Amino acid sequence: MRIASVSLLSAFARLPSLIRASATAQLPASVPIKSYCAAISPRSLHSQSAAMTLPERKPFTADFFFRQLFDTESSTYSYLLADASSGEAVIIDPVLEQAKRDAQLVKDLGFKLKYAINTHMHADHITGSGWLRQLTGCQSVIAAASGAKADRHIAEGDRIEFGRHSIDTLATPGHTNGCMSYVIKEQGCVFTGDTLLIRGCGRTDFQEGSPKSLYENVHAKIFSLPENYRIYPAHDYKGQLESSVWEEKRYNPRLTKSIDQFIEIMENLNLPYPKKIDASLPANRECGVYDIPKE
Ligand SMILES: [Fe+2]
């Protein structure tokens, strides 16, 4: 450390005196270097003022295990959550092709997977809940309204417990008629499936989708949560990992519009027919159990 400081000083001493003078002249003695750097950058100024209004982030409790997992092909996020004390775990929105990875992770960490929970009946990939059920002995969970088979069917208000932690369920149909969002109040987070994505939302043009329902449910049930709640979606296509209620209420380009404008946007997206829908829906209706790869 001392050697580095000495060599830095001697290097500075070798600078031509004119350069030295102009460099020091830009640094008023009364302004600390840190705030000087912020002051000269408009971008820093902007982020500094945003930071002052951001709601305070709530850390997860020490006994809450959280792991975000990703499937590159479908850009799906799965979430392994556990009570670190008892080892009871759940996974939200597992993907068939990643079931072995997820089961191995559960085993490595010494957890017992209690539930594989789906936010809805996916159209773009096959759920991993059926295969995880076979690999780990967990139970599959989905909303009764989805029309899909599962070991446990849920409706709004049901509570899903793992160890001392629990998930509160909200019915948030709109992307599909069976969409649920999962809230963990103590940790200040909500898993929104495809109902609310980061700066976006799920499409509403199939599976009994309804832009009106989606808009109303997001506003009534998700945007009414505390603003510092973290939002964890089922997908992201741009590499963003999480958002917050505060952020989406301000910056979601669709859901900040009026309901009429939102419906117009959603009805004119002209999206292509989902590539895997013909394989995914029949498999997911059966909880993904009949399409398990043979080994
Ligand atoms: Fe979906």
C-alpha cells in the first residue's frame, strides 16, 4: 500500500508543471473528490436525484433462501425458495429441461422440495413440475382456474407454507384466466408470472386472455402493494433480473397508460403465434408429466 502511494506521488511529480497546474485547478479545495465527480456528470446527477426518492429496500431475512434460476431457451426465471432452518423448499415456475438441474441444486443444498408451483399454464415452455415431482417427491401446485391438473389446486387467499415462511396467493387473471401472483410479505416481494413483466406484461390474445382484467388486476392487486416490494417476473428477454412496485408504477410503458389506451395497445400487438404453444399447452394441462425426456 505504502509503495503504491509513493510511486503514485513520484509519477505525479514528474508531470510537466503546466499539466499539474491545470489538473489541480479543476478541483476546488472545498469540494470532496467524490461529490466533485458527481457534479461534473449529468448522468450522475440524474441517478443521484433518483436514488434520493427510491423507497428503502428491505433485505431478506437471514433464514430465507432465495435463488433465481434461468432457462436460456425460453428466457424463463424459476425461483427456488427455502426456509433455511427447516430446509423446506418450493420452486416457482420450473422448466422441464431444467428439472434435473433444479433437483440437483435442491439435493446439494440439503433441502426438501415441498411444492413445484406454477404461476399459470405456460404456453411457451413445458413446466418442470411434473418431472420434479418424480425426481424429488414434491407436489405440484397451480390455480384451479387454469384448468390444469396438479396435486394441489389453489385460489386467491390460499396460503402456501414452507417451513416458517408462507406465500400469499393473489388471483391476477388477464394474461391467462388462471394467472396467480405470489406474495411473501415478510420478505417484501411478489412473483408476478407473466402478469407483470419488467417494463412490460404478458400478451393477452390467447388462453382466455383479457387486457381489461390484466390492467385492473395489476393496478388493484400489485400496484397497491408497498412500493419497495421487489417484483420477480416469470421471464425477461433483456437481461433484467428484478424490478419493484415503485419502478413499474412509474416506468412500465404499458401499465402507466389509461385502461383504454392499454387495451388498444394490447389489441394491436400483432404478435406471432407462440412457437411451442401446440406442444406446451397439452403437456402443461397434465402438469407436464407426460412429456418427460426418456433417459
Ligand atoms: Fe405465459
